[in-house]
Amino acid sequence: MITKIAYINVIIIWATTPLAIKWSSEGVGYLFGITSRMLLGMLVAYVAILVIRTRMPWHRGAVATYLAAGLGIYATMGTIYWGAQFIPSGWVSVVFGLSPIITGVMAAIVLKEDAVSPHKLLGIALGFVGLLVVFGHGADLGQDFLRGVIACVVGTFFHALSAVTVKRINAGIGGFALTAGGLSFTVPLLLIHWAIADGELPSHIQARAGLSILYLGVVSSAIGFALYYYILKRMSVSRVSLIALITPLMALGLGNIFNQEPLSREIITG
């Protein structure tokens, strides 16, 4: 039951995260938005470890897991945040819907999971057709649309690769410990990236951007990552990846209601 509750909460968090990503970069730039989010998430994760008095191991397998998670977060979020500048927030979730396909193939090859049985292939195929229907009506979103989609596809690939690697190492680390350890590798990389590419603190942070960064840091990063790694530890990686096929419609709806993003009949059908 705890795993089911965690799974449902990850669905909710993943559905609300794309819009928050879009808002968090307003007036401050995407690099400041993602760096401040991950720094806050790392601090909250370490505080949670102290509060619940959980153990944070540092043996070889643990460090390898933290590295796989940290590099995955950096590569995934870096490309998705960049791509989110050019496409509506709901589309970030739609593109991320490719995750079950990519993850399923990787899991079948690396983890020998039963991710490509006939009924699972049928389900993945139906989901993919739906995504094609949605993509088919994205050409009118501007010339930067393709760049945004490609960036999010690349981010999705890195997410799948990281998930499969963490699952393969299977170090048995708790959710908050894995989150704190992973972000301990992510944050320095983001700080270096931000310092080289931008390096300027914003003179003013709009209320919506500030609240979005706060939400992303505390809920999406610290809590969301911890819940994600919790269910990844207890379920097959291909089944966990199916979350990405559940969230797009919710994310599209939120983007339409709160950010006036386009939501046509064809997109809903897809």
C-alpha cells in the first residue's frame, strides 16, 4: 500500500512539475532556475535524513549509485529545462511520454526484465501512436518547436539510462539518502555550468518564479526524487517508467488552465 501511495504521488508531482519548470525561469533564466532548485532540493534532502535519522552509506556501490543518479539528473534536467524555453509546459510531459519505450528496451537488454512481452508491446505501441497524434499538431507552435522537442527527447534518454543504471547497481539505498547523494554530484556541475554560461544573480525574482523554484526544490526534487527512488527500488524499472504515459494529459490540462497554452481536440485525442 505504501508503494502504491508513493506511485500515485509521483504521478501528481510529475504532472505539476513541467508548468513549475516553465514558471521558475521567468525573469531569472533557466540555468538559475534549475541550479537554485537542485541546491534547495539537496539541502532539504539532507535535513530529512537528519530528521528521520536514516543511514546514508558511502561504500563503493553507494557512491556509484549516487554518481549514476547525479549525472542522470544533471543531463536530464539540463536538457529539459533548456528545451522548455521553446515549447509549452504540457509538451514537456508529452515528450517525456517516450520514457516507457526507451526504458523498456534498455531494461530488457540490461536488466533482462520482461518489458517487451506482446501485451506490453501493444500498450507501448498505443501510447506511442497517441504521442504521434499529439506531435503531428505541434508544427504551428513556431520554428523553435523542433529544438525544444529534440532537447526533451535527449533528456528522456538520459533519464531512462540513469534509472536502468541505478536499478542495475541495486545498492539498496533509501530514497532520501539516494536523493541527497545524487544531488551532491548534480549541484556542483550545475554551479560550474551556471558560472561559465551566466554567473549573474538576478536583481529581482518575481513571486511566481520564486514560488515555483521553492515548489520544485522541496516537492519535485527532495520529496519527488525520494519517492521515485523508493518505488524504483521496489518495482521493475519498466513499470515505473509508465508514469510518463499517465501524466501528459494532466500536464497539458494544467498548462492550458493556468498558462493559457494551446489544447486542441487533436491533442486531447492523442
